[in-house]
Amino acid sequence: MKKILICVGTRPNFIKVTRFKSLAKKYNLEIKLLHTGQHFDHLMSKVFFDELGLDKPDIYLNAQGNSQIEMMADIMIKFERELKSYVPDFVLVPGDVNSSLACAIVASRNNIKVGHIESGLRSFDRKMPEEINRILIDDLSDLFFVTEQSGIDHLLNENKTEDNIHFVGNTMIDSLVNFKKAIDNSQILSKLNASKEFGLMTFHRPSNVDNIDNLMELIKTISCCSKDLQIIFPIHPRTKKSIVKNNLWDAINNIKNLIVTDSLGYLDFMHLVYHSQIVITDSGGIQEETCFLQIPCLTVRENTERPVTISMGSNELIKLNSKLIHHKMVDKLKSNEKGIIPPLWDGFATERIMEVLSKK
């Protein structure tokens, strides 16, 4: 039986691998899940396994570090020990986080084949650490599992072997489809005492929340938008830390028609996305989820590595400018354009990946 080790470390990546273990027997594969510990906050990590009824990770590295480099170094040292003990046929890494790069490097150096889930995505913005991670992971990978046509195009331009590129769809959408009933059952709207119509905002990127001027512009944006629509604002730990550090907590609390909450679990958060009129975010994954749900999305970034969400879906890039975002929000609410769902975003991407692995 072929052995597959899947390495995750952050909230978005847990959502991309929820169905692998349950499908293992069907494809005669042994699947083990390794959690690096990159996200250790309860709401960013443990709650996902608890609320989704997933098996706990088979291996937990509990990686430590006061910087990105320290954390990656600790992951690599601990992962190599586990790799020599288990020796899988393939290591699968999702997305573009530091955990995925660290595990890909160690697997490659130990002559174990690497499969990259969400391969080929490019923003062409090398100021983003995630872009460097994506490029390096693909350079180390043997199998490329692609979510959209742009990924195939980029990999071919980078001289990757066509036979190893597999257009499988989006495993994040698999989770949305699979947990639809549980998402529907969430009581978060009544807990928050939210209006029937509301907008959802999330921000966590360093470029938006670590810089004091940009953070103040974000708060101004929330204030502007809340004049036309109730806004629900789940605060990412990084954003909360920056708001407190810069003494801006009162500025947030003084905004009318705003509901502030801590980070939410997957089911509660996706319930909010499902029922929102519009989502304003700087997230990567939320661009895809809103695209699948055909909910208007404004992504507060200069670029995106997920262009299909714009060319086909409901997403639009926008600069960090409070007046511009407010104006565009009003326009989007009036136009109610839904976009279309990209090819193979149908809830069966995990099966397609398993099918490829079973034949390699």
C-alpha cells in the first residue's frame, strides 16, 4: 500500500485536506496527516479538527520560533526525524505557507517525491513571502495539482513536465460542499444579533495591518462602509495585535453599525460568508470561496495569484482607499453580478488527486 504524508500548518491549509483520510481506503492508499504547529492558536488550529469531526493529526511537530526563519528551521529539523521514521512514498504540501516550503525542502533533500496542491499560482509580486514560497515549492515538486488554467500556463512557462501537471480543481471547495449542512446549522448570526443584510470584512496581510497609516485607512474604510451596510469584522490575531499596539481599539469601537468578533471557526465563518451581501478582504482563500458561492468580493490588494476569481468569478481587486472601496461596495451591491463558478470546482478535487497518486 502506497504511503502518503500530508503536511499542514495553518488554518487555510487544514481546509484544503479535510477529505483525504476518509477516501484513503477507496484508493488503497495509506494517508497520514502531519501538523507542523505553525498556527497554534486554538481558534486558528485545534477548533478546526474539533468542529469538523476530523481525525487528529497523526504527527504533531509543535514547532517553535520567534521569527519565520526560526519556525521554519525548527519544522525542518523535526520533520526530517519523522520522515526518516515513516518514509512515505509521497509528501503532499498545500498552498504557499512557510510550513509547506519547509516540508517540501526536507522531503526533496531526502529523495522523497513531493506533490503540490494549488500548484502554479502566481501573483508576480516578489515582495509577498507567499509568492517566493509558491515558486520554490513548485521547483521542488514532482507532481503539480492545479486549481485553475493560469496554474497550468505558468508551470509550462517554467518548463515543468506536462505529464506531471494535473488539473484537478480546488480542494478548498470540496470542504465547502462536504460541510454544507453543518455550515447551514451554525447559529452565529443569532449569537452576533446581526442584521438580515450585512457585509463581511477580514484583513490580516502585513502590508495592510502592520503599517500604521494603512491600518488607519482600513479603519476609515470600515467606518465609511458601515454607513450603508452593517459590517461584521472577525479580527485576525495579527490584526488585533496591531490595533492594540497602535492604540486604535477605541477608534474601532466607536464605529456605528459594526459588529466586532474574535476569529471564528470554519463553520461559523463560512455561514457568515454564505449570508453576506458582500465580502471585503485581503485573503487568498476567501476570494475562491466567494467565487464558488457567487457572492461579490472586493480584495484589497495590488494583485492576486487567483486570477480566475476575477476573469470568471465575483471578485475584484481594489487599492486600499476608503472612498474608493466604499464607492465600489455600493456599486457592487446595486449591480448584483454573480460571476460563474470555475471548471472542476465541484467538490471532487480530492478524488482526482487520489486517483493520480494511486497510479503513480
